[in-house]
Amino acid sequence: MSTVTRTVANHICLVTMNRPEALNAFSTEMMDDLCEAFLTAAADSETKVLVLTGAGRAFSSGADLKSMGVQSAPPKHGLKGLLETIIDFPKPFLIAANGLGVGIGCTILGLADVAFAAASAKFKCPFSALGLTAEAASTITFPNLMGHQQASWTLLSSEWLTADVAQATGLVLSVFPDEDLMTSVLGHAETLAALPLASLIQTKALLMRTRKEGLKAAVAEENAALDRLAGGPANREAVTAFQEKRLPDFRGL
């Protein structure tokens, strides 16, 4: 079974991260499947808008720590390939964060053209608590969206953000009651899908023209920093504590 589902209707491609039993944690397989979904939507002439959400009660709980070091095959795209594909995606990209977003489940909000959240959603960047550092170009997108001080606190402190705070600080555009989230987000997607695709693509290209290379450079630098820190003493202790369930607040479950 694919870790990602993809449906197209009314020129809207709805992509759903489909690992609800793992709270849609990013395994190597899911990163590859998600990358393929973006590549397919980019090439699909019927798709004008892509909406990303999660199955079940979480948007995404971040990197799948339980699968670390047990991948059976090397990734086709990996984290770098996924993030660069999202940055290069030429059409409007909306997020419907239906539940908690941790790690990349939070930082990916900064790569959306517009992000929305359910009222019960909450977000966390636990990189410092894991002995790691930020990713998904969040060292650029978060300051641009939230301002330097709020972005610094969010990325450094490993503290939770409620949906309302995420909206107040600019990380998401709007917050909707849980039961209204998908209807509301798809309504926004329909507004865009009713417009000429060439105009949508051209406008997004202009919006991205001064940002794209900087975002890709940030991804490369952040990934290099992650590689340096991964497996270090602080990271090893944090992962062991998580696996032994000694981090009860890590995912707020």
C-alpha cells in the first residue's frame, strides 16, 4: 500500500500522507512517494492546485525515528530530492494541517504557498531537543513568515505552538474548526482552480524568482548540518530516550 494517496477532481490534486498508524511520520518510502506525487501533479495538465493533508488524527509527526537505520533500500529521492521538488513545484501548493505537525510536519508549512490549520492542530520543531538542527529551508522561511525573534524561538526552543499562535505569527493563513478544515481549504483551492493555469504558474514564478535559489541553498546547508549532528552524543541520547519512551512530551501524544 502506498504511503501517499493522490486524487484529482475539479483541477485540484489532493495528496494525503497515508500512514495514520504512524501519525504520518516521514519514512524514506513516504518521502519518495510524496516526491513522486508532486512530480506527477506538476506534469499533469488537469492539475492546477495541489493540496497536502494527512490521514487520521495527525498531519505529520515528523521524521520516523523508529525506522532510522532499517531502510531496506536506498531512497530514490530522499529528503533533498523531496524538498527541491516542492521548491520547484510550479503550481499553487496549499496545506491543510489537520492535526499535530512535528519536525518536518511543521517546517514544511513554510514551503507552502498558503497553509491552513485545524483548530486542534499544534506544531513543534524539536530539533534542539533531538540534538539536531532545523531543515526544510525553515531557517529562511520561518523568519520571513514569523519575524526573526518568533522564528528563532520556534526553531531553538522545541516548544509547542497552538494553531492560533501559528496564525497570529504568520505560519498559517487561517484556522478553521476541525470539522470544517477540508471543506474550507478545498474552497480556497477551488477559487484558484477556476483561474487560468498559465496565470497561476506565471505569478508563482515571479513570486519565487528571488527566493528559489536561496531556499535550495538553505536546504543544502541545513542537510549538511544535520549530517554533522546526526549520530552525535546529544542526538544518540535523544533518539534512545524516544525509543525507550523517556520523552513523553516529544510528540504530545
